[in-house]
Amino acid sequence: MSYYEVGQVEYMVDDGDVTDSVDTIDEEYYPAEDANLDEYDMLMKVTDTSAAQARNGKDIQGIPWDRLNIKRESYRLTRLEQYKNYENLSSSGDSVDKSLKGYRLTEKGDKYFDFFHNTRLVKPTILHFQLRNLVWATSKHDVYLISNYSIMHWSSLCNNLTEVLNFSGQIVPTERIPGTLFEGFTQMQLSTLAVKDRFMVVGGFHGELVCKNVDKPGVSFCARTTYEENAITNAIEIFDCSSGGLHFMVSNNDCGVREYDMERFQLLNHFCFPWPVNHTSMNPDGKLLTVVGDDCDGILFDTHNRKKIASIVGHLDYSFACAWHPNGRIFATGNQDKTCRVWDLRKLSMPVAILKGNIGAFRSIHFSKDGKFMVVAEAADFVHVYNTHENFEKRQEIDLFGEITGASLSPDDESLYIGVWDRTYASLLQYNRRHSYGYLDSLV
């Protein structure tokens, strides 16, 4: 095992250092023609994992623990002890236990989604270690994600990976829309992504915005939200507007939140806050905005009256994720203090639930469309699926190794996709919704 640095964080990865020798190779997982590969090449060899192979004992990520000099259980304990969670405010994660008094700990062990497939052909990546909304499912078979300078599309139905946009060169708009930068952008560094109803919005490190209809060639719109020096686009949310149509909200490090329409890409609103905004989420009614950023407290904001409704008080560090339940009454916030807190509009003085992570900050939150589940991803190794009908007291814990680039539910809640960034085992994992009746393993 070795360490490497991303930004200010040290991450631990498996570097393929093998000291034990193995006499036999399982030919179900490793074909006979690979038997002549040395042990390092065997570790580097890309192998997918199917549901059937996982049931027969193969690691879901294809990590050959039987060929390593450490067992999975031992490495998990080492990882929990040595992983360094990034904190802007010192010891926020260690201090959080005091706020847990009076709250029941969640029980893990329930199972709502079954492992279906892990593809090593897909290589998700992260450019900014705090921003992890980089994977979006638009159907149970279609996923969009960031991989280096590219936006990639993965079809689990066709088992096919295609490049949608490449930002290493120049990106220029193909439509003449007022406000667009006709010169476009060159070598844009990608910080965040959102995809919904065939529309894609990409954010960059210098306030760039690029909008595209995935069914049309080229890009529709290029713009800069701001020309300030600290202008990174931290998050984008595409949502259904209360008056009809699609809008999208952009959260920036310049303390601004901007609302655009998806038809003509015109700026509709510009809200300013007292600190850099890391994430926003619009409630289903299209009136209330949850705003979190570089402050312990979040803000509940009325977009129609342009007024702050309430402060969201309780976290001990900066927040990077928030999401609304479909009922429009419950919302959740994810923080670097290693907690996700669930709030009810009717009583904001204290959270409904405080959900503690295992290893790091909660950086991605999504509710299922039917409202039954909340999916929360830590920075690394763990994705939790909470049962909202059980007051968030029961959960499924998905345990893996690697930095999580994002977790996304398909619009029909049938598939859950998890992007993993790792030097050796980067991949995209797919889980399928468990029903009372069983499915045969198939691609349909």
C-alpha cells in the first residue's frame, strides 16, 4: 500500500506491491491464457465483476485479496485508522460525538440494492478533492461522468463507453444565443457536472459554464458566471421550475448563486451570500433554496422574496452537499464533520436525524424519486442507503475501496451507480433495486 497526495489530502491506494507467491489461479476469474503473466501484471489486468462472480466469492472491485499480503478485513481496519479526512475547522469530526447524544445510531445490514456489475473500462476521475457530483444516471442503463478532460457516456445495456465532449482542446458553441461566448473555452478544467432530461451542464475552475443537449452535436451555450479570481463552479443543479420548464442553479466560490433557464440559457436571478457557496438544492415547489458553503451554518432562502428564511445550525465544519426529499418538507445536508443531518421545515431548531459516517466527509446526497431512500456518499470507501420510512434508523452500507467521484440513482430508482477513482481499481459500480421478486442476471 502507498500514499499519494491530491490537493492537501493524502490518500491511500493499492499500488500492486505483491510479496506473496501464489501457485494456482482461479480460471473463472483469470483466463488460462493469463497464467503466464507475472503477479504485478495480473494485478494491473482489467477484469470486470458480474453479479454471478460476486456471489461465487470474487471481490466486487476485482481486487485479488488471495494474491495480496493482507486480508480485506485487515486492510479495512488499517484504512479506517489511517485515512485522513479533510477538515477546514480543526477536529470537527472528533468533536461531533457530543451532538449525537439523544439520537439513535443507525443499524446497518438491510439490503435495498443488489450488486449487479463493476466495469473497469470506465475510469472516473476527480480534479477538486472536495467536489464529488461527477456521476449522473439519466436512465437505468445510461450514465454520464467526468474522466480527466472528457465527459463520457456509459451504456450498461450495450456495454459501451463513448466520449461526449473533450475539453482538452477548444470548445465553442454551435448555437448563436445571446450571452454566449462565441470563442468558447480552451483546456477547461472540469469541476462539476449535472445531467437531467437530455440536458447537460458542465462547470469549470474559472467560473465557466458549458451547456449541451446530449441528443444534438456540439454545445449550445458557453459563458462565464464571473471573472473574479476565486471563481470555481462548485455545484450545478438542474430542476423543474414551478412555472414549467427546466432551470439550473449554479453555486460559485465568489459567494454567488445564479439561476438560468434551459431554453435560452438566460440569467434569471443572482443571489449573493456571505461566504463561498459549495452546494444548493431547490425544493420541489421551486420556492425554497437550501444553501451550504464555507460556514458551519447553512441558509434556507426564499427565492421569490429574495429573503433568508432561517439558518440551519448544528454542523461543525463546512458543508458540500444538500438535497430535498420529494415531499418538500424534509431536506438533508452533508458536512466535513463526517455527518449528514436531516431537517424538517416544521422544526428547524434541531435535526430529525444525525447520521455519522465511517471515514470521511459526506460529499454527495440524493433522495430516491419515490422518497423511500436517501443515498449518501462519503469521500471514500462508503456509500449509505438510508430507509426514510424507518426514520433513517436502518441502512444498507456499501463497502468498497477508493475515492468516490459520485453516486447517482436512475430516474426510476431502479439502478444506483457509484464512481470510484483509484490508481489501479478505478471503475463504475452498478447496483440494482431489490424487489420482492427476483430477476435473472441479464442486461435488460
